Amino acid sequence: MNPCRLSRARKLGGRVMRSTHFTVVLAIFGSAWILASCATKGSTAAAPPMPARITVLYDAFGKDATMTKDWGYAALVEINGKRILFDTGDDPAILAKNVKAKGVDLTRLDFVVLSHRHSDHIGGFSFLLSLNPQVRIYAPKENFGVFGSDLPSKFYRKDESLPPEMRYYGGAPPEIMKFGTAFPGASIQLIDKTTEVVPGVTLIALVSDAPGTKELKELSLAINTPDGIVLVVACSHPGVEAIVAEAVKINPHIHFIAGGFHLLVAQDPAIEKVAAALHDNYKVDYIAAGHCTGEPTFAALQKVFGDRYLYAGLGTTLDVGANPRAESDRNAANVLEEGDLLGYRTLLAKSDDLKDGGAEAARLAQIR
Ligand SMILES: [Zn+2]
Ligand SMILES: [Zn+2]
């Protein structure tokens, strides 16, 4: 019997057995103990469980009519007691609308990750900063990048035979030369190499080698949980397999991957190779692809992962705990519905993600 019901039964029983003093005392003490234990249980149940979820705040496909679809990516990651905003999408007004639609409070964040310099990931930044100007931001360290940088002045050759007015800094440069950021006032911390920024939360820093994005540095978010690594990728310009290869160094069990895989114009054999690597080699439990993953890749991943492929359109909240399939939005019969598909293609055609070598690849793909 449920101890809380038992306690009510004992209270009634206590009234009947008033004749025996000992029984009454026993009943009172027993009831008090059980009531106390029920109260404790009640307060434990009342405490909100720590969420382990990812909410997609910016993408070009989705089913939530209160939100605006646009090319780009942003997600709120709530996990291990942390609230992390991963990227800010392409447009501050659209980010503002989508954040409001989901009731997300961007003033309460542990930190923000700006994955890479592309506008469809950092364009909404001014909206974030207007709400939360002090928030800690991690961004990739690049030479002369939009996030700011510095270099020792000894990097350039000097010529002491020149008059001072022909020399940089009149011939007396500062030891460290600082270069500005497109986000003045923001508290940006630059990440040069893979770094555990708080216990269990690692930013994987890799550099792209793909045509069009050579030398672009990108950060991916890897969170070590009791269920394995939850990995959030932005555009995967360095290659999603390369990112996963880094993540397994933290924990060989990859539980969940969300975000963009940048296989928009990839041909079927390349797509199948990636899907097989994630499923067969890395044995990724769950996949929730979005953004620049690409339509044929959505289909291929859904085929390979089956039930463990989770629909991740704009507005979806993905449970990333022990059983994501049961808790997440499961209306994933069609990866993209007809109208959605049209919108995704229109937004893609206008996006930066086709400019980095993709447009040329798309043209060549059509010729073949
Ligand atoms: Zn990108
Ligand atoms: Zn992108």
C-alpha cells in the first residue's frame, strides 16, 4: 500500500483503538513519521527536475506558426544545470520574435557560444546584447576575425633606415597589436584550441579545410552527461566526422547530435558515408539534424537512424536525456512537409551557406 494512504488508514485506526494508550502513542508516532516522509517526498517531487533539452530558436524549416523561419541557426541548450545559447541566427528581429514565441529568457544564461563568423550564426547578436550586455561569450580565435584578435608586433619585418613617419607606429609599435571586433562592448573570450570551459562542457575548436571556407575556425559544443556526449554543431565546416572524432576523445559514447552538418550539395555516396560513419562506427544514439544538413541528408539520416532520428525543425524542443525518443516532439512522419520544403529551398537559395563553394558545387551537380 502507498505509505501516504497507509498513514490515513492508521489515523482512522488510531481513533478506533483509543482504549489502549500504547496503541494510540504508537499510531501517533507512526503516523507522524509516515506523514513526515510523505511531506519530504512531496517537496522532492515539487522541485523542478533539471532539464536536459535543446530548443531550436532559429532555422529555415519548422511547424510552429508563431515563429519565423529564416536561414541560420540558434538553439538554447539546457543541460547539466547550465543554460547556454548556441549561436544567434541571421537577423535580430527574427531572433527576438522566435525567442518570445518560445518564452525563452535570454537574460538568464550561463554563457553564449558564437560558433563561427558566418552571418547566419552571428547576425542576431545585437538582440542578445541589448538584453544581456554582460553575458560571457565564447568565439573562435582567428587572425583578423570579426571577434577581435591580437598579434605580437614582432610578426612584421622592420626597416630602421626609414624615417619615423614612414614606419608603423613611428617605429615604436606596442608589444601586442590589438585588432577590433564587430561587437564592441561584448565580453568575448576567444577560444584557440579545444577547451573545457566549465566542468563537463567542452568547446571543440577545429578549422575547415573545405573549398570556400579554408581556414575558417568553428566551435562545436560537447557536453558530457551520464548518458554520453550531447554534441551541438553549427555548420560542421570542418566536417561532422572530424568533430565527432574530437568528441569521442572526451567520451567514446556519443548520445545525441543536433545542428547543421553542411551536406547541402553533397552527392549521395558522400552522404551515405557520413550517415554510416555516425551510425556504424561512432554508434551515435540519437540524431537531430537541422540547418545546413541538406534535404537528401535529412532523408538519408532518417533512413539509417530510424526511430533514433528526431525531427528538429524551428521551435522543436528536443529532450536529450536518457530517452529522447519518448520525450521529444515525435511528429516526424515526414522530415519536411510540402510547404516547409518550399520555404527551406527558398531561404537556402538566398543564404551564405551556398556561397562558400556550394553554389559552384550545386551548378556542377546539375551538369552531371
Ligand atoms: Zn557557416
Ligand atoms: Zn550556417
